[in-house]
Amino acid sequence: MTSVEGRRRLAAGALLLTTFAGSASAGSLTIGIVQRAEDDRLEPARVALAYPGHPGGRARDAVDLAVKESRFELEAAGLQVTVSVRDATSADDAVRQLRQLDQAGAAGALLDLPSTWMAAASAASAMALINVGDSAESSRQPGCRANLFHALPSDRMRADALAQSLLIRKWTRVLLLSGPRPDDAVRLGLAQAALKRLGLKQVAVKNFKLSADPRERDLANPLLLTGVAAVGGDYDVVWVVDGDGEFARTLPYRIALPRPVVGDAGMSAAAWAPRFDRYGAPQLERHFARDARRPMTGHDWAAYIGAKALLQAALQQPAAPHPAKLNAALNRPDFTLDGSKGVRLSFRAWDRQLRQPMLLTDGLAVIGSAPVDGVMHAKNVLDTLGTDAPESSCKASP
């Protein structure tokens, strides 16, 4: 930790102590953060490139802001808040860290863990848990838990948002480019399913590979991958699926035809974008950038709204916030949150995913949002993003 960051953490701690010093009969709330100890997503070179959909820093920055923003309500309720950060080196260690938080009296925790680690940890705890770091469908569907909520949008939500944006623009012929990682194959399937649901045409699927080997030039050269002869026809847009991000970042303006790029480069669907200028978003972005000294990413927003959810649930029983009470509050249909996105946000009953609008951005500006105008749903249009109730394979009941 740098000396500047250390001074900032001390200042934040001093603020919390000052806020609650005058409350003699205060209740106590401990919020845990369980995160991977060595996070390759946060390597300086990777963070500097600001790949779409990747985190820009630790969840603690956003949690501190959520507590700071709630200080007046917390003070009025006499509720003292402690944030306890635990680093995990494996799935087994994540289980140990979460059990230690349980034993220390924590009522809820934010999880910034890979899906396999999160599955093991959530099975070992009854406290209210909010996923702020993993977008895989596995933890929301067959691997769901009654006490595991999801603030970060799922991969399917991102795919549905992009497919809707193509439909409204009448970009109906789609060329898909997919990377070699296992998660790329999973997200490619989600993209294909989203296109099919909306009646968009898949022109072709081409696999790419980062390689300097001349024998693999057909897999590494965007011009060769996207030529009309190579894909078997014309197309309106290129959708690139690249969890690593390195190939995608150089793809726009390097394809064979003058066509837009979406997905993991060009226009992407995100939980948050720094230049969103409506619904109080500029103030939230400014406050975060002032405290964290970096722009807010979608992962930061998920940690912020996840912490706000735990705080709001605890404020409903401030004298003795208990894990069971927090779980019950988060599961209530009338439990809603303000996330500076223009609508009230709530957790879905069937998979505990936070329903929310998605922002469409090219990294410089917010181009639009999803759900797009004209998309309909029988109950809540936000449920057109992600797995809807009739499709859900989650069987965990509150």
C-alpha cells in the first residue's frame, strides 16, 4: 500500500469513528469484503489499458464511498459500521476467510472472487452475500444460493443489452469473432442465443488467436478474419468476444469492411461508464474519483451498490443487524435501491440478480442504454436483460 493510499484509508477510518463517536447505545454492523489476494486483473499494465468490463481497482474504494454517503442515516440510527477486508488465495481459503467473518459477527459480505471460489464460500456461510466481481451465469443459475445476491450484471445481461442495441439500429447481420479462452466459448454461446431471441442473423463465427506465428496468420490477422470471402457474405457489424481483451482492443478500424465493432471493443454494455451524465451520475462519479483517484468502473459501481444494499437492509433493524434479517430484507419484493440510473433497482426473486439498466458506451461517451425503447415485457422491462423467471434453473428459495 502506498503512503498516499495509507493516509486516505486512515482518513476514511477517522471519518467513520468521528461520525459514530457520539452514539452511546449504537448498534454494530460488520461488512466483510472477501477478495482474491493476487488479482491478475489489477496488474498495472492491464489497468492502464482500461479494457471494457475489467475492474480498475479494489472493491474497498467503492465500499468506503457507500458508507460515507450513508453517514447521516447511520448516525441517526446509531449504527456503527466496520469494514473488514479478507484476502483469499484459493477456494478453500475463501471458505476460511468467510467463516472467520461469521465468527467475528459480520452480518453480510461482498465477494470479489472467481465463480468456483464463490460457490465454495457461499455454501459455507448463512450471512447475506453479494457478488460484486463475477459475471458468469453458473453462480446465478445451477449454482445459485438463497443468500447469494448479484450486484454485477451477468454475462447474459451484457449480451442481451448488445443484441437489443443492434436490433434498434437495424444492424441485423452479425459477424461473431471469438477468442480461445473457455469463458470466451461460454459468452459466445450467450451472444448467439441473444441474437436468436431477437431474430438477428449470425453471418459466421470466426475464432481468433493472438499469435506471431506465420502459420497462424489466418487466426491472428483481422483483415483475413473479416474478409467477405472468408466469412461467406456481407455483414452489418462485428461482435467480438475476448475475455483477455488484447485482441479486441486493436480490432476497430482494422477489419476488412467499414463496419462498427461491438462487444469487448467498440460499443460495449456496462454497469457503469464514467461519462454518464444523467440521474445524479456525474456527482457519484465525481465523488468516487475524488476519493479513489481513478474513474469508476462497472465493478466499482457493483461494489458501491452492493454495500448500499447491505447498509439499507441493516438500517431497517439498526439495533441488532443480523444475517437472517439482512437476507430477509434483500429478498423482499419492495426492497429497492437508487443506483443513479434513473429507475429503482431490485433483486430478482428467481436468481437474486440485481435488475438494472445497462449503459452502452464506446469508452469516451455513453451512447445509449438498454433495455432499448420498444422492447416489451409482461411485468418489468428490466427483465428483458438476463435470465427471466420462466427460463431460470435456480431452485434455491429464500
